Amino acid sequence: MSDLSIETTQLTKKFGSFTAVNSLTIKVQGTKCVGFLGPNGAGKTTTLKILTAMIHPNAGQAFINGIDVQAHKRQALHPCGVLIETPEIYPALTPREALSYIAELRGIPAGERPDRIRTVLEQVRMTDWIDKRTGKFSKGMKQRVNIAAALLPDPDILLLDEPTTGLDPRGMAEVRSIVVDLKKQKKLIFMSSHLLGEVADICDDVAMIDQGKLLIYDTLERVIEKVGGQGGGVEIDLSVEGSPAVEQKIRSIPGVDHVEHVDTRTYLIRFSGGLPTQERLLSDLVAARIGLVSFKASSGMARLEDAYLNLIKGGL
Ligand SMILES: Nc1ncnc2c1ncn2[C@@H]1O[C@H](COP(=O)(O)OP(=O)(O)OP(=O)(O)O)[C@@H](O)[C@H]1O
Ligand SMILES: [Mg+2]
């Protein structure tokens, strides 16, 4: 069991009379990827800035691996790689030059810098561009260099603020696949986003905030199960046309909440009980001999979207 952790207790940040973060208490632990979701202005960036000691809270505390970030900034942030509102890389610099400068700032010994720079550029798949000027790079390539910079100290913990925002679909996919690779390297990744599909695809856990308050923190599956509207959904295709008799057979399977005949041979089934029900549903549908030829779970994104909208609605 890993002892990596990110924690806030009763964290509060006010800007004048406006409360951006409101008594936020959360503990994220282990090696996993946590999606930090919330609408615009929810307080995601503010929370990340407090966690990385860029700003001070009015009340409450933030800890990295149990060390108080405000009281012991250097020590607490030592295991962290951070990507929050990264300034533009000076366009005349190459990745090698920009990363050398950052490595020096981060206190990486001169003798280790060339190796670290090669390693991080490999991690973000930019080795071929090491000596090209960044001014000519696409946004996605620049963001990959920014991620490389965050990886320079070989961090165990990564705090990323919307790492794919502003990128085109290809740039987004590239950054996501880097995050997925990093996940495999036993790191704790805490990543803000307002892209539900992104979080459903790559995160293990989900924390949702709105108006500075934590609405829920749990595994992706449990968040979907707890607040995901009508629960899971699958779409099935039959080899024959549907009929009231077929519909009745599906309806009588335990756990099935709703059956919709959406096309001649296609039904949409909503069920509750999460993955265990989904698994049993498949075998029950086969056993019911209704001519099942395909069984497709509705996407994690649609189900997370349900959960998100339910929670945000509830918070208003
Ligand atoms: N320096 C500041 N001065 C005044 N208000 C601020 C400041 N920084 C943030 N805020 C306000 O605090 C609230 C939370 O902002 P924050 O940037 O944390 O939200 P966010 O969840 O990151 O939103 P987004 O998805 O748009 O990035 C917003 O209403 C914002 O206007
Ligand atoms: Mg933000």
C-alpha cells in the first residue's frame, strides 16, 4: 500500500467577501488518478493553488504526504510535479534549453540534468524535437513540454490543472495518453477537468466540487452508482424483431428498471446495481433466448454525466 496522499481539511479561501473554496475536506490516497470535476468557477484552480502553496487559505490546512503545505512548503512539495497556469515557454528556446533552465530552478544537480531531460522528453514523446525552437510548436506540443517540465524532478505526485484545455482533439488525446502512461508508473495524479468524458476514460476516482464545496468523492463506479440517475444502461440488438413478449421477458429480469424499444431490433435497458447487475443481466438475457446478438454498455461518459448533472442540480 502506497503512502502517497493529498489532503485538505476545512479549507476555505475568500476573495473579498466571495468564498471561492468553502470548508473543503478531502483525502486522496494511494497510486491512482483522481479527476477533480466542477463547473467554471467551482474553485478547482484555487484549491490546486493552495495545495501547491501558490496562495494561502483563509482557514483550514492542506497536506501532501501528511506534511503541511503552508508551514513546510519546500518539504511538502518536494515529491510533486505541478502544472497550473504555466507561463508560455520563451519561443526562441528549444525544449532542451527550456528544460535545462527549469531543472536548474528545481535544484536538480547539473550532472543529472541531461539524463533527466532525455527521460522526460521520452515520457511525453518529444525526443525528436529536443533541439527545435518551441515557438514553432503546436499548442499540444507546448503542453507536452510543460508536462515534461513538471516531470523533471521525477515526482510521485502530479497536480494538473486542466491539462488538455485549449488543445485540439489530437492534442487532447496525446496528453491523455501521457497521463495514462504516468498512471501505470505508480503515481498519484490529481487532475482538474470539466470534461466528463476525459475523467470517465482515465480516472479511477472522481471528486466533484461546486461553489467551493465538495459534493462527492469516491471511485468512478461508485459515483455513477450513487448519483448516476437511473443507474447503468445497456443497448442490446436482437436477431429478430422485438415484440411485447420479448419486452416482458426483459422487464422480468431482476435489477431491470426500464426497457425501451428504440429500434426494430434494438432495446435500451436501464438497470440499477452497477457492474454486478450488468454482468448478470448479460447471462440472463442469453438465457432468456430472445435472439441476443449484441450487448453494449452505455458509455461511462453518459453515466458520469448523469451523476454530474444530478449533483450540480442538487447544489443549486
Ligand atoms: N484572485 C482572485 N480574485 C478574485 N476572485 C477570484 C480570484 N481567483 C479566483 N477567483 C474567483 O473564485 C472562483 C473560483 O475560481 P477558480 O479559478 O478556482 O475556479 P475553477 O473551478 O478553476 O474554474 P474554471 O473551470 O473556470 O477554471 C471564481 O468565481 C473566480 O472568479
Ligand atoms: Mg480553473
